[in-house]
Amino acid sequence: MRLSHGSAPHFGKAGPFAVLALAALALAPSAATAVPPERAAPGQRAPAGDRCPDRARVPGAERQRVACLDELTTAGTVASGHTDPADWEGLTPRDQPVPRGVPGVQIDGYFPDTSTTNGSHGWNHDAQFVIRLPERWNGGLVVAGTPGNREQYANDRALADDALAKGFAYAATDKGNTGPAFHRDGKAPGDAVAEWNRRLTQLTRAARATVARHYHRAPSRTLAAGLSNGGYLVRWQLENHPELYDGGVDWEGALWRSDGPTQLDFLPRALRHYPVHAAGGAGAGRARAALHAAGFPAGSEFLWPYHHRVYWDLTQRIYREEFDPGFDGETEAGTPYCAPGTPACDADYAYAARPEQVRKAVAKVALTGRIGKPLITLHGTLDVLLPISRDSDVYASMVRENGRGRLHRYYRVEGGTHTDSLFDTFPERLRPLAPCYRDAFAALDRWVTSDRRPPASRTVARPAGADSAYLVDNCPLGSRNRSEW
């Protein structure tokens, strides 16, 4: 069996393998007494009861565990053991506000699958999910796939807390495979990433049915949300299953297309040129120019050492292994930090020169730009894992070229980078995207519920002189003039 993956992994401060190897916290017995809703209308609190309902069943689940909790946000689930902080480490700023006051029901479980990379709850079973059903329900449902190689709780700080605080039900999937060896899942190249798409579709259908059964009412709107690999999933779902969704927010989603550009184009160039740039000397200037030409923006140089150490090498090798395992023969996922000229070195990888079968593997998961429901895309101008000029700039053009521009808003966030926790290290140079996401999500909800159109696509400037306390909690995406809605 080959494992599954498809964008860029997020590993946090502990380093890639350390974070990914951390076992998820086992669910602890909850002493909470919050009660599930009984025919609760949107915005109304459900009547009290004394147990979790037998009807809270997830269609198609092979196993599930139901808990009634006093708090569904991370303000409570960390202590109760109903999330895994290691899973979302490094994705959000340290001082990001944590909402509280959301009692309800949490369902953990898994769908049938044959791979075993997810060790959460000691289940050692992939296709795990979490569904949260707040007592005070606003009628909506948010569904998400996880970023990088992470498990189902990875979005809890970045996405779930905000959704739950607004009254949305929330569901997330581990995408069917986890960890840096995801590429072992599936029978053929590309199968692992393709499973991600199937798993989010599966979860969306099951979560919609679960919500309808729980609240005795179908959701009034279903919104997809995700960052990095999760953002890619939002794009793919709105292209391929628009009937399931009312809209989506894509936070720096990965771009896969058979004719490029993809990370298999620009990451080898980073691996090839960065060591020369870092060494200084006569070739440093040319190497720096080559990195700029590869898509890594001028002004982002202060981020290059961290990304070379944590992201670029591992990301290139494991995704290349997923789509092109034959490049390095019997070796699995290449040789870490090999020097250019070394046989089968990923620093020398040239996607355009590889056999047609490699492009066919990427085509299994390729995006087209033919979205069928409203989509808001956010991307930081200082993203040096998925550079904006090689990713969302291209995807926005694809959407327009397919005549779907009326369904799309694209916000280029000045000073944003791929991992929000880096804002804590560089508060004078960066801007976290989490508050930009919250503004985008609210704008999407207004768009799909009352046809109030979001501000026009634009570059969102980093406010001059803004301090970190402002930036960590504010990111208006544009004017609220009536003419722009």
C-alpha cells in the first residue's frame, strides 16, 4: 500500500518528524454536562437533558465515539482531551484569541479504510474524522480537510474555534492518510492525494446527514474551508462537487496541474540554489536571482533559512515520491539534502523532463479553475513554501479564463507567509493570515446567505505602524462601502 498526501506539510517548532510523530491525545472521559439540541431552531438554545443522544450517528462510520462537552472550542477541548495540540502546533500566532462558551456534542470516529498511519485514540486507523455540534446552532455547517500531513484536529485553532463561536456545526477529516510517509498509500502514483478529495466528499455527505438528524433540520448552508493542502481541497470540491456546498474559503491552497507550475517545479530550484546563496561568495548574487526567478519573492530572504531547514527538502522529496516514485529507483523519497549532481538527487529534479506517466499521475488530482460556487482565496505575498506568483496568482487566472470570475474573490495579503506562527518570530515584518481568514469567512457567509458581495479582489496592505496586538486580531479585506457589496 502507498500512503497519501498532496501540498506542503506543516511541522511547527519541534521540527517535521518530531511533530508528526507525536501521538494524538487519547480522548479522556468528560465530566461535562452540556446537553445536545432537541429541535433547536437557529440561534436558540436547546432544552436540557442528561446524556448524549443515541441518534447522533454518522452514516457510513465504522466506529464512532460521542461526548457531550461543556466547551467545544480549544478553550475546553485541550483540558478535556478532545483535541490534540500537537496536531495544530505552529499553525497560528501565539496570541490568537480563543473563543469560549460553546457547549455541545463531539463525535470522533473513522470510516472504513485499509491504511493505518493515524494513531489518534490508539485506533491506528486512517479516515478519522471529528464532528462538533454546538447547542446554539446558526443553521450552517463548515467542513474541512487538514493542512500538510496532519490529523483531524489540525484546524481546531485556525478554523474550528471561529466557526463554532459563530454557531456553525463543524466537521474535519484526516484526508485518509497522515505523516511524512503518506505516499505509501494507494496502488499507483497520485492515489494518495486523490484519496484526500474522496474523503472530504465522503465527510461532507455524512456530516450533512448527521447535522440534519441531530437538529431535525438540514443545514441552511454548507461551507468548505481549509489552508494549504486543505485549501487545495476546497478548490477541488467547488470544481467537482459544487452541489454539496454553498461556497468556500481557500487559505493558501496548493496548486496541482499536470502542465505546472507545481511545487515540483520550484522546490528543486530552491534546493539547488539556496546553499550557494547561503554560502556567500561570488555565486551568491546569481543564486539569489535564481531563487527570485523561481518564484520566491524579493524581500522574503529572511524566511529562506527556516524554510530550507524545515520545509523545502522534505516537502519536495515526499511529494515527488507520491507522483514520481521511479525517479530515485528503489530509494524511498530520495536522499535528504543531497548535493546537485548526486545521482537521483531531488535538487536536480526537472518535472518537465520526466515521463508522461508522471504528468498523468498529477492529472488525477489536477485543478481546472472551473469552480461552481463562490470562492474566496487568501494568499500571503511572503509565502515561501507555496510562492504566490506560482500558486494563487495562477489559480486566480485559471478561474477567470474559465469564465468563473464572478464567483471568485482573491485577496493578496501583504506580509503574510505560509505558517502563521512565524509572525511570533518576525512581528515587524510579517502579518498573520488567521484574522484575514476570519474576515473572509464572514464575507463568504454574507455572500451566500444574503448576496452581499465581498469587497473587490485586491492586495491587502500591511498597515503602517500597526503593532502585533492589532495585527493578530484584525485584517479587514477591503472597504465596506455599500457599492462594493
